Amino acid sequence: MSNQTFVGIDVGSASVRAGIFDAAGNRLAFAVHPIQQFHPRPLFVEQSSADIWAQTGKAVRDALDSAGVDPATVAAIGVDATCSLVAVGAGGQPLSLAENGDAGRDIIMWMDHRAAEQTAAINATGDEALAYVGGEVGIEMELPKVLWLKQHFPGRYAAVWRFFDLADYLVWRASDADIASVCTLTCKWNYLAHENRFSESLLHAVGLDDLPGKIPPRVLPLGSAAGQLSPRAAAELGLPAGIVVATGIIDAHAGGLALVSTAPQGSLAVICGTSNCHMAVSPGPIMVPGVWGPYFGAMLPDYWLNEGGQSAAGALLDWTLRKSDAWPVLEAAARAEGRNLYAVLNDWLADLEEREAWPTRDLHVLADHHGNRSPRANPAARGVVAGLTLEQGKDALARLYLATLQALAYGTRHIIESMNAAGHKIERIVMCGGVTKNPYWLRENADATGCAIQLVGEEDAVTLGAALLGAVACGAFGSLPAAAARMVRPGGSVAARPQAKAFHDAKYAVYLQLYHDMERCRSAMSAWQ
């Protein structure tokens, strides 16, 4: 095993990342290529499977080239992706999911919110299967999107040969394996993995009785081999044909796999990116209202998974900064200094905090700009900024930036409190994602939750998690915990500051109240829709 390498492919919302790792978890190479998003109108977000596959090939080939890794050493591929819906027609051809019928737009992204009516109809069934998604399906899941297609474009729905979750689609493109992962199907399709079945009553109630015939017929556990790399895909990826292709996984879950496999009890994996995902596992099922799951075997075999999340995190920070009058000043400063935008902004914030002990005492943010995924389970929720003044410039942006960081941290605290109230005993947060390079992100999450933040040595834990799947699928390790014990190295940690506790307790109470205030506002205006 000494010279074996493993490729991890991570398809996020905006890019494809390919990493090559050795059996000790050392990253030998890494490459990133952007992928397209299409926004035909508000709440509609689409992608192209052809674009994603082409960029995947470029990323893998670039990673091999950049490190001079011999492709012959690659023993397996692991793939993760966002939980987006892909439609495939007869002969494996793309089938449009766009209103205008563009075949190049055959993916509805996870963040797409077009299926509000279908989500409500599914939840109105009250089916017993809904208990395994926190009581309600989310608008970002797959059944509402499939139902939207059937109701709006029945001809196209009838023409679908396969609906795939994106990770399963990529496995199919790589190996021709017509399979689904227990992760994707259980977490996003209301598949009851603990009983190896769909709820027939749920599908019948909403007119999707024929759906099981349009999804892969086999469901495989994580860490299993889905198939072998086909000659066609091998040529496109620059790898040898016949190497093992592991069963796929959702991107956040790949990160969670790397973060908690060696110490699952008491750990909350927080995968930070465009959105945030919060993963906790338990030996038995725990029902948490408003939090997805419990899902059996969907992240760590033999454990039940609860999955919380925030629909906009990094995306919210980016949006907030760009709305400020100081955004051009920030951009110019970062460009002039040759530094990251957030490094410059953090200097502005440090200067503000030298002059004011608590800069956000009177400025509060509710971070529900793209709805509340957990634990409110309210896609119609709206964000709030309270306490605005006529302040402008660098201080105003630094203050709002800090208040937004705190709001996201309070959202995590709310999820933790909901999980613990239901029976979890979360003691630590293990976090990954690009934002973990930001000391203020880490500080505010530790202070707001009272939990120590643990990091891992590999800065791209999601891609490493995909590589873990490949390493186990090809037999290099006997289990995912064994692979993680060898390939995942601990990083630093950030402890909560005791002196900040009272302040954050007070602001957290305001954060919770803002939601109810906004709901009252929405209710008062409900007649004008």
C-alpha cells in the first residue's frame, strides 16, 4: 500500500476540486476548476452536467500534472457532490430541467427554491416517513423538485430514464454503474435506509408511484465499490481504466466523514461553505424537530445521522460585503496590498474593536436571507438587520461583518441546542471549510456556542473525505474509521472566551426574538400576496 494514491473529487456549488492523497493522508496535488450556474429568474438555479463532467476531467488531469503523480499509482476514486438533481434521458442523453427546455441545463441545484408548492403538498400528507426528515421535507430536497417537473412538464418527466443525485450521476459517468448511494438516497429522497424501502404511501399520496422505476435499482453502502473506471471515462480523466470507483457521497457528508469518523460521540461536524451543514451521529435514532434525519448509515456506517444546516453562510457574507458603500474601498485595498479581502477586513475589525469593546451591541442580524433550513424548517423565513444608523465607510462595514458572523454562529448554537434537547450530547465542534482560515469566524463560533472548535490538518477535508471512500472501496483499509485514523490528522483548536459569554447570551436572545418579530411582520402582510 506504500505507493498507492487515491483521488478525491469534490463538486461544490461553484467549482470542482480534485485532490490526490497518499495512504498517510498527505495531499500530493490539488486542482480547482470553476463550474457554471444559471439563474433564469429568482429562486431558480440550474447547472449543466456536461460542464461539470468536463471540468472534473480538467481538475483531475491538472492535479496529476502539477505533482507529477504517476497515474499508475492511483488505486481508486472517491466522489462527492452537492445534492443537486440530474435528469438523464434515453441513451444517457441530458434531459432539460429548465423551463425553456435547454438540454444544457439538466441539473436543478440544491439551492433552487422553485418547488415551494410541491414541498407543502408533500408535507401535507403527514406520512410517517416524514419523521425521518425532522417532520418535514425541505425545499432543497429531491422529491419536491421531481414533483415540480412532473406537474409542469409531464412529457419530459415521462422521458426520464434516470433521476440521479449529482454524486451518483458522476459515479455513473465514471463507471457506468447504475447505483445510488445510501447517503444521497436517504438524505435527499426520503428513502428509509433502516428498512431498505421507500414509503409507498408517501409516493402514492403525491402521484409519484412510478418514481422508483426512474432511480437506480441498487443502493450501496458507503465505502463500497460501485464499479470500475470505464475506458471512456479513463481517457477523459487521465487515469488507468479498471481502477475502483467508490460509491458517492454528498459533499458536506464527505467532510463530516473526515471530521468525526475517529471520535463520533459528542462531536458536531460543521462543514462551512456557500451554506453550512451540521452533522451529528448517534448509535440509535434521535428525532430532532426541524433537523433532518435520523438517517441510518448515511454518513458513518452503523450510525444514525442528524443533519442541520444554514442555507446561506459564505454566500450571505459575500452578499453583505458587496452591498456596502465601502466594498470598492475594500477591494482596492486588498488589490493594492496583495492580500485576501477578508484579511484586510479583519484588520479593519481589529481596529474597530480597539476603540469599542462590543461593536455589535446595538446591531443585530437574523441570517435567514435564504430561508431557515434548521431548526425552524422554514424556507419562507427572511433575514433582518436591526439597529441601523447613518454610519458609513470602513467602520460600518466591519461592524456589519461582525454582526453577520455572530448571526451565523447563533444559528449554529440554535441547531446544537435543538439537537441536545432531543438527546444528543454535543461537546465539541469539528469544523472544516475555507472560512476556518478566518480567525474571527472561529472566535465567534466558539464564543457564541461555548464549544471548543477543533480543526483538522488537511485544509480541504471534504476532498480528503472523498478520497477516504476510495481508499476503503479498493481494500486499502478495512473500514472508514480505520482509514480516517491513518489519513486524517488533527489541526489546531480555538476555545471559547469566558469573558464573552454574557454578551453572547444576551445577543442570542435577541437573535431568537428577531425571528418571531419578522414572522409577525410577514403575517400582518399575508393578505397582499
